[in-house]
Amino acid sequence: MSILVALPIELLYEIQLFAASHAFPQTCKSLHEIFRSSPPSYRAQYLIACVELSPVRDHIILTKILRYPICNQDVLEAYLRMTKVDSSRRWAPELPRRLFRSLVSKSSTSSKSVMEQRTDRDPPLPFLRYLYSCPYLQPPNVNSHDGYALTKAVQTGFIPLVRFLLDHGATPDWKNNLPVLIAIHRKDLSLVRILVERIDTAKSSQDSKPKEKRRKLEDRVTVTPEMLRTAVKCRAQDIVEYLTREKGCIPDMQTLLLMR
């Protein structure tokens, strides 16, 4: 191993490009540090080598690229420059789960202060904004993996991320309205409202008229008796009142027995 480490960095880079092995940089601490410090342009070459080593269909190339932990904005920009494929010929990739796995709360107590501090500058939002605004990419499928991204954002109360995903087409009805049920379990009425109701954020040319009413939009999801039953079980009275009085949800017999 000492012989490998003694080789010029440029030669080590070439070896890795030839092998396209994710294990090689983990062989020892010295090699790990060398590849951890590699520039975005080299990392982009490595991703290209990985695709060439295990050919995949064109429509999933970007999906595969985005799954690699080394694929950040700088690396992806370098990759797009090297491949030079017309954006109209690129397929919309999946939104990789790796961007959201770390959002899982460790405990309801320790994570609460962290959640309250999260802003629109916290990961993965900067990278997501790039993915959805880059002119050389088709916007990723925001509902990939049965709405995984939105579910994780709701689970940790990452409100800026929740709003971003909803604004880009995320729907809360995956897996029997799981994101809404999670918000109810969190006893977070404001989060439930965000998920259920649509808000017309478009600026009207007549914004100068203060008495003009905001256009009412159709809700993202239909409120269900299961949501109401969950709120009753969680003793989230404000959510119970919201679902029954504002949304007109009628409790089923099982829920009525719980409300007694």
C-alpha cells in the first residue's frame, strides 16, 4: 500500500478512472484524503467512467449520476460541460433519496431546536434550487420514490423544504396521505394546512387593489376520516376542529366512539 501512496497523484487519478472503483479511495486513510481533495472536474470524469463501465439506458443516466454522494452542484456542472447534451434530449431524473436521508429526526426532543433553526439556505435546498433552475437539465421528478422527499421534509418539520417541494409539484397523497398523517402526529396544525391547502402566490397586475380577494384554489388532498381519526387519537384538538369545521370532514363510527 505504501507503494501506491508514493505514486504521483495524477497517476492515482488515472488508476481510479480506469478501475472506476468506489472501494479504491477507501483502501487507506492517505488515499481517502487524496481523492477527497480531488477537483470537481476529476469527479465528473469519474462519474462518466462509472456510466461507461456499467452502461445504462439514456433515460436513467442522470438518475444514476445524481445517486453518487460526490455529485454536488460543482461536479454536476462539470459533468454537463463535458457531456454537452442538448437539454431537450435529456430525460427528467429521479430525485435521489440520499439528499433527504439525513433529515430523519433522531429524537423528537433533540431535533426540535434544529428544526426551528432551518432556513432556505440549509441543505439540501441550495442544490435543489440549482436542479430545478438549471437550463441544461429537465426538472427532476419531485414525487420520486412515492413522495419520499416530501415525507422526510414533513417528518422533520423542515418548513422551507416542504414549501419548496410543494411549489415544484409535490403531492401529499402518496401512501394513503402519509405526509399529512405525519404532520397530524406532530400536532402541527400549520403544517397540516400547508399540505392540504393551496395558496395562490401569483402576483396579479391589480395588486394595488387592497380589497381584492385572494383566488381560492382546490385543496391538494381531500381530507379523509382517517386523518380525523388520527387527530383524535393524537389528541390534537386544534387539528380536529380544523378538519371538521373548516374542511367539513364527517367522522365515521369508529372516530365517534373515540370522541366520546
